[in-house]
Amino acid sequence: MAKRAPSPPPAPDPVATAQAQGQINDSTARLNARLNRTDQITPYGNLTFEDLGGDRWRAITQLSPSQQRQLELSNQAQEVYGNTALEQLRRVSGRMASPFSLDGIGFNSSRDQVESALMERLAPRLEQDRAGLEARLVAQGLQPGTAAWSNAMRDFTTQSNDARLAVIANARGEDELAMNRRQQAVQEALLLRNQPLQEALALLTGQGINYPQWAPVAQTASQPADFQGAVAQNAAMANNQWATRAQMAGQTNASTMGLLGSLATAGAFAFSDRRLKRGVRRIGEGVHGLPVYEWTYVWGESGVGFMADEVAQVRPDCVVYDAEGFALVSYEGLLR
């Protein structure tokens, strides 16, 4: 004889839960999109957003009248600049078709010539100076091979070498001047070639209008509700409640079985007539599917068991009546 345990709660439908969570995510994304599209109004122009439906938006920039006029003038000027630049490019297209050449700007080094001319001028003077030195040494009574003669000639040789080195340095300077003149000529040729292109580029890149600067808008990022988490939490709570009720039902059944077992052990008939009971409350289910009740007899005693009229429908052999017509139940026979 047992109280029927409650059925466990049904498990959440994962497909339906995922679909519901997806709908919540979509709604949150649309809300964020709407919140983050803030119209801006400035003295130079406006930025507004238009909802086209179907999750499509249009950003509309509208300049102030003065800025609009400047834009139109700027466009007209750019067109003029562009036409002028095209004409300039047509004029220089022939020149640009030919590769850049350094013909006529060759390097004409005159170093050897300068050095040779200076050496020719220097040689007679050195011979003259050497002859004069030897004459002075002889006049002083010095002869070749003496120490004094050798010292004097060594000094003269050093001076002669210094003079020749000076000539070489002068020739090198002339060579560097020639190189500088060539580099300058190359730069001038490049300038003449590139100047028309620079002018065309300047015309094509004329300064345009300054568009309004929109203020940065703090972006809203609303988080979608955790529907799946809520469903899982509710399912866990329902399972916990079911487990608690099942445990209580088990405890109640154990108590009921104990009481009914006591009646069966006593072996006697017990009054179970519905007319003798007050405060009847069903507490479970027993053998043959009969409901189990608890009640208080009209004389004040508490009782637990079956209703005699319901027992008579399935086990009439377990029901008897006293002299006054009140029904009694044999729990020993019923539970056997």
C-alpha cells in the first residue's frame, strides 16, 4: 500500500529553447543597432539615420547651405583643375614618351690637362732653382758628396716634391669643379622634365571642402537575456522539487504501511464506515488501487485506512456489518 510518487518534470525541449534564445539574441542586436544610431546636428551639417526595414539602415549626411555652396564650388574648381591638368599632360606626353637621356651632359675631366700644364710651368723653375743652389754651395767651398752638400740637396728635393703635390691638388680641384657643373646640369634637365608633371599634379590635387566632424557616440552594447540559462535553472529547480516530493511520498508510504500493518497484525475487524468518520483526507494508494485515508472518528479517535464501501467493491469478503448496520473491514484478509 503506497502513495503514488509524483511524475518527474518533463525535460526542456533543446530545439525550442535554442530557437527562443536565437530570437532573444536577434531582438537584442536590433535594439543595439537602433540605440547606436544617434542623429547629430551641427552648424556645418546633419547626420541622420533612416530605417529602411528588414534590418537595413541609411546614413544621410546633409550639409548646411553655406557648406553645400562650398562643396559645389569645390567640385566646379576640381573640374577646371582636372581639364587644365589634362591639357598640360597632353603637351608633355611627347616629351615623356622619350626616355630621359644625359647626352650632352657628359663629364669632361680636365684634370690631366691642368696637371700637365702646371707641371710644365713648374719644371724650368725647379731646374733654375737647383742650378742656383749648386752654384751657391760651390761658392761656399762645398763639394758634392760632403754632408753639407747632401743636406742642402735633400731639403731642395723635399721643397720640389711639395711644389709638385700642390700642382696635383690644384688639378684635383679643377676635376671636382667639373663634376659639380655636370651634377648641376643633370638637376636642371630633370627639373625641366618634371616641372610640367608637378604642375599637373598640383591641379589634380586641389584642396577640397572640409566635411563636418561628427562627435564620437558612446556605443551601447545591451546583453541578451540568458534564456537558455533560465530554462536550465528552472528545470533544475523543478527536478529538485520533484525529488523532494518523491522523498516525502516515500516517507508517507512507509508510515502508512506501518499503520496498516499494525491493523493487519491485530487480526480484528476495524470500523471503516464512512458515516463514522470526520475530517477525511486522502493520503495515498494501497492494494487493489484502493485510496488510503486518514480521519478522526466521531468519538475522537484518529484512524488511517480504507473506506468500507470502496473495499466492498473489490473485496466484499473483507467487509462485515455490526448489529446497527455499520461496516467493518478485515485488514488481515485484505492485506493477505
